[in-house]
Amino acid sequence: MAWVNEIYDTLYAPNTVCAAMISYGADSLAMLRAIKHLGLPLHRIIHTEVWATQDISADLPPMVEFKKKADEIILREYGIEVEHVCAVKRSPEIDALNRDLQTVNVERELRRIFLQKNARREIPRKHLRIPMH
């Protein structure tokens, strides 16, 4: 199981920031529980907001309220405030975030290790998708 050590070495490498992207669906919230249960590092929780216009959220009011309540629970359970981001034309803050953020794409790492270990075997394409969320 050397590949497990490889993943852990990547997750715990210095300057690695482990971020979870959530949608507030059941899978996202279960992923957060699994990360906590497994004792994996988690530094940031990020949600991408969708807006109908620059001033109007695409979410209906009940969903906006649900997100607020879920954010309170997430902060209490995990000690991490959910970051809400949205697309902008261009901003210095986003540019700085992209420069500074060094996240580990666990799915990509697992796929790379899987392919490396099974390089000589013929693997059907459908088995190369490793669902992470």
C-alpha cells in the first residue's frame, strides 16, 4: 500500500493547503464528515456562488437561508468559515489568491497513482474516473 503513503505525503507536505469545494448537497456535506472522520487535513472550505445578475443571487430565498444555517453548523463542527466566491471580470484579490493557493487535487493524484500502478494492464476507460465528490 505504498500508494497510500504517497497520497498522505502529498497531503501533509509543507505549504500544502487542503481545500474542499462544497455545493451544500448531501455528497458535499458527507465529504466534510469523511474528511473529519479520517483525520485528513482541511484548511479551507469554499463554495462558488452563482448570480443571476451582479446584484441578484441565482439561489431562491429558502436556499440562501439554508446556506446561512449550514455555514453556522460547518463553522461550529469544523472550525472553518465557508468562503463564498463568485466569478468576477478581474480582480487583484483573485489574482493574489491564485498565486498563493497551492491545493492538492486528490482525484488527480489518485488517478496518476492508479495509472502508474496499472500501466501494463489494459483498463477500460470507464474505470479511470475516480469519484471524489
